[in-house]
Amino acid sequence: MQNLILLLLALNAFYLVWSLVFSDKYVAPPRTKEGVPPLVLLPPDKITGRDLNNRCYTLGPFNTKKTATLVSNEINDAGLLSTIRAQQTMVTLNFLVYLQAFSSKKEADDVVKKLVENEVKDYSIIESGPYKNAISLGSFDDLDKARRHAEYIRYMGFNAKYTEQRKPKEVYWIDYGELGSNGAPVTQWVSEIDPKASVQRIVSRCKF
């Protein structure tokens, strides 16, 4: 066995010397089989199928699907890809100033008489729901106005509070991509389609 190993080592050494001496006659074996294309290492952007200079954004929220669709059409007409998605959210209706619910309507009526004596004109007893037998002292679109009115009522000796009233609503977002330096004046399109729309453009992950 030892002699066999020595023989193999000698043959390998001879082959190496022969290859170096007669290198001009040596032909390297083919790297691939005939008919099989060689493997080519692709750059990262080709592997993902995306241009690394692409930029993607999310535009919204839009209060109506109609406006979102019109803006999305403008983006598509410019040769860019866009998709619309809906999202459930909560929106503020107003801010309610009130006196917390009393144990009975009679007790609420007694408090109303005192409010009248203090010349409070905007009041009503809530007759159903989670605020049953509470006294509404008005609703306001602006939080600061609601806070000031509650402080005024408290100044007269009543424990007034205020709360935000909200409701669920569906809004719409547009996801779109820009190619290289080919930007799109999306905010201008939004203003032209719906001047009252208040949207923001957020950098997002590319999905195209």
C-alpha cells in the first residue's frame, strides 16, 4: 500500500512538471459542457428586476375614491405605475362640552334650571346612549373653543367636561413609483383635481 501511494505521488509530480515545461501544448479542459451556456454573475439591480434609482411613494389620504382614482389616472398617464388601497380610520366629528350623566332625568332637569339662572342658553338633556341624562352644552369644531367654553361653565360652578366625538371612515391612499429622475408633479395634480384636498407624500417601500 505504501508503495502504491508513493507511485501516485510520483505520477502527480511528473504530470505537473510536464504541464509546466510543455505549457504551450497544454489545452485546458472546457469550463462548461457543449450546448450549456456559462453562468453570468448579475449586478444586484438586475437580480431584483428593479432599477436601484427608482423611488416609491405613498400619497394621501384622500377622502373620496373618486379623487384618488383621478389622481391615480394622471400618474398612470405619465407612464408610471400606481395602485389605490383603502384604509379604515377614525375621524373627528366635533368636540362636545357636557355635564356628566346624572342618576335620573329629574336630577338633570334641576341642574338645567340652575344653568338657566346663570344665563346659559345652549343646553340639552341627552335622552339615550352612553351619555343618557348627561347635559350637552354645545359642540365645537375647534378643540380650543371647546376647552374655553368648558372653563367658562366651570367658572360658574358646574363640573363641565369636553370630549372628542369620532366616527369610522374609509380613506384612500395611492402607492406609486418614479423611474430614475422622472419625477411626477403629483401635488399639482391633486390641487387641480380637488383644491380642498389635504394630502401628504411619504417615501415608501417599492412594491412594483
